[in-house]
Amino acid sequence: MLGQAAGFALLAAISPTALVVMAVFLGSANPRTTALLYVAGAVLMTVAMAVALLYVLRATGLDQPREREARYEFRFALGVVTLAAAAVIGRRGISRRRRPPPAASEREARQPSFVARLTANPTPRTAFVVGLVLFAPSTTFIAAVQVVATADVGVPVTAGALVLVVALSAAVVWLPLLAFLAAPDATTRALRSANEWLRVRGRTVLVGAMWVAGTVLVVNGALGVWR
């Protein structure tokens, strides 16, 4: 159970946007406090969603042995949704690359995204909000919690498994913060390089991770139903 939940949680942790935002916050005027509030928002959202999903999944009876097929059908559906989202995001990326560069007036008229507006002038308060927004539950995170919620284990093991899922899912933000606190200069240089690389290839990384996650969920769900 722990291995499967950890695997889904690691897939949920793949977030180029979250890493790029961390690089922005660590380069702000007050990097420690801003990044700490960003991590706090991310962890708070992750913990709240993990507990809420655990309660919902158990309240609907998916933890009962008789609902074995239903829980795998649910996981299969999560995979289908993930693959569909990957196809949509990938298609948008292709169309953007084929589109001619916009004129200066068009670029100026474009409205920045919600996250871009919040990170334009980083503050601890906006960093906390960005952490909440970016760490809304993904399909792989839901699958990780479902593995824990439907396992036939006691309360201590369930609590420990949820802590593991939360820690792995939010690793993309708390690991860079710990690295920055230990070695600020080296971490800043590494994140700056990663930031530049992700600005060019971030969408490709995200779509690739979604294809992998969706395929794993579909195969896992299908094998569970037909076994």
C-alpha cells in the first residue's frame, strides 16, 4: 500500500510551475519569509485535501471489501481524465508554437494569469495564496489518497501513510526551501538555471508526466477491475 501511494504522490509532485514560482520567491526581497509562506500554503492545502478526500472516500464506502471493483473503476476514470487533460494541454502547446509571434500591441493587451499577477510583486501574503492555489488536488494526488483510504490498515498506519503522501506531493516546494536555508547561493544558482530551462520545456515536462500518470492509472484501474 505504501509503495503504491508513494508512487502516485511522486507523480503528483511533478509541477514545473510550482518550481518556477519557488525560484521567483527565493529571488524576492524577503526570500526566506516569502518562500516559507509559499510552502505553508502548499502544505496546508495538501493536508486539508488529503483529510477531506480520506473522509469522503470512506464515507462513500469505497474502503469496504465489497466495493473493490468500484474503487478500481474510480481509479480508471481518474486515468482517463488525466490523459484527456494531457491531450488538451499538449494540443494547445503545439498550436501556440505554430502560431506567429504576436505584435507588441497584442502582447500588451494580454491579461496575465492569476498566478502571474500574484508573483509579479512577491510578498509573504501573496506567496501563501499562490501555495493554496497551485496545490489544489490533482488526479494522481487523489489516487494516492484513495490507496490509503481503501487499505485495510489501522489508524496509525493510515496517519503515517497520509503524512508520507503529503510530504512527497509537496516535496517540489519544501525541498528547495531546505536547500536554500542550507546553501543560499548554490540553491539560487541552481533554481535560476532550472527556471530558465523550465520556461522553455516546462509544458513538455508537464504533459509527459500527465501521460505517464494517466497511463499508470488506467492500467492499474483496468487490471484491478478485470482481475
